[in-house]
Amino acid sequence: MKRRTPTATLARAFGVTLALATAAHAQQTDLTIALQLEPPHLDPTSAAAGAIDSVLYANVFEGLTRFAPDGSVIPALATNWEISADGLTYTFHLHPGVTFHDGTTMDAEDVKFSLDRARADDSVNAQKALFADIADVTVTDAQTVTITLAQPNGAFLFNLAWGDAVIVAPESIDNIKTAPIGTGPFRFDNWRQGDQITLTEYPGYWGDKPALTSATFKFISDPTAAFAAMMAQDIDAFAGFPAPENLPQFEADPRFQVLVGSTEGETILAMNNKQPPFDDPKVREAVAHAINRQDVIDGAMFGLGTPIGTHFAPHNPDYVDLTAQSAYDPELSLRLLSDAGLPDGFTTTLKLPPPSYARRGGEIIAAQLREVGIQTEITNLEWAQWLEEVFRGHDFGLTIVSHTEPMDINIYARPDYYFQYDNPAFQDLMTTLNTTTDAAARSDLLRQAQTMIADDYVNGYLFQLAYPTVADARLRGLWLNQPTQATDLTGVSWAE
Amino acid sequence: MRLSLALGATLTSLFVGAALLSFIWTPYGITGVNIAARLHSPDMSNLLGTDHFGRDLLSMIMVGARTSIAVALIAVGLGMGLGVPLGLTAAARAGGWLDEIVMRGNDLIFAFPSLVIAILITAVFGPGAVNAIIAIGIFNIPVFARLTRGGALSLWQRDFILAARVAGKSAARISVEHILPNLANLLIVQGTIQFSLGILAEAGLSYVGLGAQPPIPSWGRMLADAQTMVAIAPHVAVIPGMAIVLMVLGLNLLGDGLRDALDPRLRGRKP
């Protein structure tokens, strides 16, 4: 009887596997990419949830303009535009031959429908402020739209690039939450709730064909499961990897690449400006000086993140570094508390949403505040509870959250926004900013705004959230940074 | 000397001792964070190493033992305090409508898996040590009620109880003066077992974030916090895990040992 050695059998088996693997990789055009959060539904024009844009932006839905990977605004469905001398009239020329995934054509009527729907009185758009200056949308011809503004708005093209401003069709609007129909290079295929969303290429796409023919978005919220899935290569990439402590292992492994980009996410220790004792600026200043940012970044994010001293992204050219103004100084903090009439400190609530920057950061900040006599009762909340209690209910003393919208310093002009900062001077500043189109003047106003909220110590400014992506080493074209919440797959391809 | 009893008693007293000691002394404070010293492996200055915030793990385990023991002990006390009287009442009125109500009520609670009830209660009333105690306590009630009723029913058939009834004692007095003392062994053994299940339940609840809230240390949450760090600093996960295992093992051995020692039917038999 002829005996085969185990080694020979193994070698043969491996040989076969390798051959198969190589064959498969040579023509790989599909991608499985994981995200931490699953969208609540699939209409980017009617919810604040960034998870919707993370799946659909640039892949399924497109607007007149869009964000490029570096955050600049580039043409999308509008090939070019003219702006009148007074800055009030924008004439957009649409790309010819654009069709929706259901085969209907995208024309000026659809643009008018989308913008009118977003700015209507009964609109549920989460960013209605983006469209507030629009006075009228007129269809000139099928390929031309004229938008008239009530007042000049220097950020109008930027506003139109948001995921909340994408173009949708009246024919498919009723089912958009479960069956989104857009104009992008991928069309929505299937959503297994709680598990994954699949997209497939749209053959009738008007622009450059993407290299991928299908993409699966998997939703893995648990950091341990995320690590295991990536290590086992069940997924090809994880955008926004939730466990920064595991990144060194991926970096050391030749199978993977790690991209650490920046986001628009200002992570702040928000203070309820209307709730005593945080209605006293001295107390807020005391809190700011009690926080050691570097410890929070190292302890909660394992060193990933850039310290910030105001509500502005450090990679923005208009950023002012104000971190020194709220530097870690517990002595000063104690003095300020004394001045505010609270020499023995006080007790407040610290409500934490699920991400690890909040949960871990919260424990570190609680310990740092305890050093100056501020006791915190920590409550860990799920997102739904957080939105209900903190964001809508304003029932909190302190909370930690990352504001991931781009250029969102204008939230400080909304007195009913959850941290309830009410300063008419700041509100005037934002009104002026909105009507200013001159670039240098805008920069100046933005710098003033950053300084004003830092001077008022509205919130504790912690760090700019980093965006780690772990991916198969052979993947190319993933976004490094997150100028807006998006997982743009149009430029993604497999090497080899 | 019974080995299981000795081993169980040693492990249990070790943890109880550590928990008591933590009231007056721990090697380091557990409320401060020291990021520079995080994830140190065990060495001479930190016998069990440090966690991801640079806190001393030995100190955390000691205070965590306090949380676990307090929650489990009070919860078992609650279950016993309500369950035993219910069981005695049911046995005294065996077959009556009161018996039916008590026992069907117990069946109702029994029908749900204990941890599911606990999660339900803490999810509704909010996470925290007190709600964890109530949650664990509630599913201990039917255990003690059923055990007490079973034991009491057989005692009610005994001659000395008949004598007490002939002497004119009320059912309530007989239950307290004659039945309860004869059930003590049974209850102590069951109490020990339930105590270990309570420790496990507390760890489970705090693992999913429904137990004691930070900064109060608890073994379950230490384990949960450490799980993404297993690959870079295994001791952070292994140590609270071992604490839970050893504590539960100790209590189970103690319970077994006590049963062997206290049950007259087993007395004189070689273990």
C-alpha cells in the first residue's frame, strides 16, 4: 500500500488553495467594507444620522457639487455654474445624460424638486439651515437651473455638497427610506437589517466607471468583533476602526495597511450653559483648565487625535490654535471655582454615549475633575437615549460627543442647541459671515468666531477625532480623511 | 478534613478579606488615572500590573470584590428574606389558595431566564448597583420559596410538629419555631450557591454595562473594558476573569463542603 506523507498532502492542499486564491484575486472587483454604525434608514435628506451618508454619499446619491477627498468642493451633477456679480443668482448647468437607477432621466425639474423639498416648511431635512438663503429655484431648461438667493451666501456651493443636499427624484421619493434611487455609480441592491447593505454597479452611470462592480457594507458595532473580523479577513476594510489600541498590530502585519486620517469631528466636553453652575463662565473656565487633553487623547484614543482649543478643525487653513488658553492648570481651576463661590466644588452629571472616546474619555475626565473637587455621576447611554435625554431633552450637566459635521461652528449661534450657548454677539457674527462672500473677510470672521467661543469657555474642547481605516494591503483609493461623513468607493480598486 | 470545604473556605475568605481590607487600605488609590503608567505588566510595584488608565489592578480587584460581594450578598439576602417567608406560608397552607398564588407567582418568575429578568429590570429602571441588587434579588425569591416549601412540607408530616399542633400552637408559630430551624442547613447551603450565582450575575450585568457605574470598579466591567486589549496586554483581561472564576469556584466548593458537613444523611460517609 502506498502511503502519502502528511506533509505532501498538506503541500498539495495549500497549492490548490493558493492557486484558487490567486485566480480569484486577479479579477477581484468586489469589496466588503465594514462600518461601526448601521443607518436607521436610507434617506440622507431626512435624518441627522451620519451613518446614512457613510454608506450612500457619492456611491448612490450625488448633489450638484460634492466634496473631494481633500475637503474641497468640486462639480458633480452640475458641470459648471455662473454666479452673478451681486452673488445672488447661481446658474447651474447640469451634466447631460444623467439617469436615476430606475432609468428615469435626471433633469432640472428633479433639482428643483429636491431643493424645494429640502427647504419647504414641512421639510424634515436635518440641515435646513443649508438652504435657508434660497429665495427661488427656477427651471430654465432641462439642463439649466437658476437659484436665486435672498442674500449673498459665501458658503452656498459648499452647502450644496453636503449629503443632505443630494438630488432625489419625485418618482421614487415615497420609498427612499428602504429603496433609495440616486444617480451615483452604484445602485442599492439589498439591505439585511442588522447585518449588511449591498450595492452593485449601475451600468448607466454618467461618469467614469468605478473599478468595483459590487460592494458590501457590513455593520460591526463591537470593537472586539471588529478586530476579529479584520484579522480573519472576513472583511476587506474597516472604515472608522473602533479600537485604536489594536492599530499597532495591524500596522505590524504585512497583510494590512492602516490609514490614520483626520475628520471634521471636534470632540468636546459639552457643558449645559443654562444649567447652574455652568451658567457661570468662571465655572466653565475652571472645568476647561481641569482637563489634561493629552491624557484624554492617550488614555481614550491611544494617542490618536489632535488637541483643539476651540470648535474648529485644525487642518482648516482658518484654524486658530487656542489650546494654550485652556491649558491644563488645576491650581487656576481651583482659584476660579473659589471666585465663583464654589470653593468645595460641586456635583454634576456626566452622560456618555457609546463610542470609546466618550466612555473612556469620560472616566479620565471624571478623575481629572475630581482632582479639583468636581464630582460627576457617570451615566452610560445608548445613542437613542442620548439623543432623547441630552440632545433633545437638555437634561445633563456634562456630556462628551464628537461633532462630525464640516464647518459647524454656526451651531453656537443656535440658543436652543443642546449646550444652549446664547450670545447675541456670536449670533451677529454668524449672520455677517453668512452674507460675506469675500474670502479674506470670511477667514477673519471665522477666526473671530473661534476666539469668541474660546473666550466664553462654552465647552471643554478636547481633540479632533482621528479616522483610522484598516484595509487589506492591496486596496487602493480609500479616503484618508473624512471631510464629510462618507465612504466613497468610486476611486477604490484592488492592486495587482 | 474535607478538602472542598477547606479550599472553598480559603478562597472565599481570601476574597472577603480583600474586600474588607479595601475599606481601610489598598496598595494605590483607584479613582485617579495615571495615563503614563497604563498597561504595565505585573511587577514589584504593581503586583497585578495596571489597567488602560494606569490604575493598579490589585487595588481595582480588591475594591471590585467589595462591589461584587456587596451586590451578591444583599441580593441573596433579599431573595432569602422574601422567599423563605413565602415558602413557609405556602407550606403551612399547602393545597390552599394562598399556596396556589405563591407558587404560581414563583413559577411565573422561574419561567424567565434569570439574567434576562435582570437585564429587563436594569434596562427599565436604569443601570446601577442598586438596580442590579433588586434584579438579582428578584430571581432569588422563587429559589428560596420553592426550597423552603419543599423542605417544610416534609417536616409538617413529622411527629414533633404534630405534637406542637396538639399543644395548640398556631401555624405561624410552628413555622418559625420548629420548621425554620430545621431548614437552616438547607438554606445555608443554598444561600452559598445562590451567592456564587449572584457574583456571576453581577459580573454579567456589569459586563453589558448594566451593573455598578464607573468609577466604582466591578469585575465584569473591568473584563469588558479589557477585551479589546487582550492582544496587547493580556493581564488586564485575565486578572478580573481569574478573580470571577476563583470567587465562584470558592463559593461552590464551600457550598458543596457545607452540604456534606451539615446534611445528617451524608454525615459519616467518606466524601
